[in-house]
Amino acid sequence: MSGPPPPGQQPSPQQLAAMQQQLASEAQRRGMTPQQLQAQQRQQIQVEADKAGLTFDQYINKLKQQAFENHQRQQAMAQQQAQSQAAQPQGQPQMQGQQGQQVPITPGAPDPRALALAKWLRGQDLKPRTCILNGQRKDMFRVKRALRAIDSPAYTKARGKNPLLPEITTATPTAEIFKLLPLSLLALRVSKSDPHEGHGHAPSKPQKRVKGLWTVKIEQQQDINDDLHYVWLYEGPQWRTKVYAVGALILIMTVVMFPLWPIKLRIGVWYLSMGFLGLLGLFFAMAIFRLILFCVTVFTVPPGLWLYPNLFEDVGFFDSFRPVWGWQEVSSSFSLCFQLDKGGARLIAIDEQDKKAKKAKKLKKGESGEKADAKSVTASQSTNGTETTNGQVSKRHTHAAPRVEEVEDE
């Protein structure tokens, strides 16, 4: 069944027939003839024309003009929507709206509320992890930690100071507030990926993998779930980076222009450099001396004495020189004890594993001795009246003499 003709066009015969059929069915539903229905509609139009202060023909022309404008507006909206869908790239991220429809995320100026939220969340402890996105290191966090931070009293307190932070209401819960980040391209959902995925070949050489460092990719569907991961694209204010860059540039220019320095300043720098080289030489001399001291004391007073035992440990600068001296750490399999002899007492290290092995060897010898005794008892029983019938041993009333064995102290 054909629809009504567009405004400004003459209806076709099929459309005229459809309109007449629709008019007849409407008249039949109201219990009237088509002529009576037309007369009633004409009277209603005349009344509306009188209210508008127009004649019947002027009012009809006005209705046609309004219908034509509405039709043109609908066509323009449909054409604009088709162009926007054609211009949107295939890999553009999308966010799911409240009614379930897909809302495309388009680049542009970020929402001030999203900026305030991102700035506040960057200052919270979301336990971020470092990941690799497009060859760059980024901070990654879980959604549940961000939602927990938004729902905390700290967010309510911060909102009292910064009115740009969105308010948590029934209409805008924490998940809706979090959606401001991906919609403004401040944080996007990512997932773990293989850097060689889609290349069709294996890596040429095994690469050193850092534990816990993911290589991620941006997901097209930007969902919100507690277990999902998002990566920060918002780096915050970059004034520190700019200050560091300017400072590094000034330092480089100052070093390059060393020949232009005043003579006193150059002499002072020379003395400082000599002092630094002296400290460096003293450090190497101390390292060699402590090694010689340990080699000497490991034979004279074992297990050996170290000067500055934490010098090469993974500690801070000042902790490297504390304590001043210390004994060599002995593993748990060794124990220290004093041995008394004619020359006096001396400290010795005993291997606990060796000690246990000797004890096990002695116990094994004791077990073998018991087995030999058991065999001798069996032989004596056979001579003292033990009989064998059809492979079974029948014992007579015999009394074994008790034996006393010496057991070593544990």
C-alpha cells in the first residue's frame, strides 16, 4: 500500500485510490458516508481558518507549506546522519548509552567536568600498573577502584571545593559519571594483546619480558565493568616537564659555554672536579681494602669480617655505609660453635647437612646390626626346638633373654 505523496507533488492514481479507500474505511468506522465525512472535515478546517483570521484557501496553503517544510527538514536530518556514519572510521571507539544504543566517541574539546574528574582521580591511589600502548608506557587501572573512589567520602569533600565535579544522584550514578572519561578521550578501555598478532610470523628472537608489563590495545566497545582495565590518556598538567626541559637546556648551554666563564669560576670548577675524582679513587681503594680484609679474616676468624657490609647492596646511599662492619652471613645450613683444644677456644662453622648425613649413616648401621641380630635369633630358635611343617613355622615355648642396646644421644 502506497503512502501519501510528498508535499509539492501530484498524487499518482495508485495513491489516489489508496486515499479514497482510507477515507471510506474511516467513514464506515464512524457510521457515516464518505461525503458526510468530507463535509465534516471541511467544517472543522473552516472553523480553524476563522480562528487564524484566514480564508479557507489561505489556511489550506499554509498547511501545505508547513508539511513541505517538515518534509525538507526530515530529509536534511537523514542525509546528515548518513554522512556522519560514512565519515566515522571503522575503529572508532563507541560507548553504550543508557537506552542501549551505541554512542560514538568523537575527538574534540573535553568536557570540563570530565577534566575535573580526571584530575581528581589521578591524585587518588588507584594502584595503577604500567603497560605498553602503541609503543609508549601508560598507566593502567581497574574500573572498580575508580568507581570505589568516586563513591567515597573523599569525592564528596572534593566536590564541595570544586563544583565542576559531577554530583552523584539517582539519575547519574557512579558508572554514568565514569563514562565522562571515555567520552572525552581521557581514559579508554584496553585489553591484553600480543605484539606480534596479525603479523603471520613468530618473533625473530626471544625478547626479554618484564613480569607484569602488559602490551595492550584499545577496545572498540567501551563497556564499564568492575574487572575491566582502562588506560590513562590524560597526562595532567605538563608544567613540570616543561620546567625540566628548560633546566636541561640551560645546563647544556652552560657547559658548552665553559671557555667563556670567568677565570675564577673555571678554577673553582677544576678544584671541584679534582675533589670528585679523589672521592672516586678513595671509594675504589676502600672496596679493594675491604676485600683484602675479608680474605684475611675468613681464615683467621671465620666466617670473615666485612667493612661496610651493605656497600654494594640494593639500599639507599646512606644505608650503604651502615653498619660500619659486620660478620659474613652464614647460611641456615651452618651453625657456629666454639671448639676447645690445647691452644684455646676458637670459633668454627659446622655444616648442619653434613651432621644430619652422619647421623643417618649411624642409624643405618644400627638398623643393619639389628637385622643381623634377628637372623641369629632365628637360627638359635631353629636349634632350640622350632619346627617347620608344610612351609609353616611352629614355635615351642621358648624365652628370649632381654638385651640392652646403647642408643646415641640425639
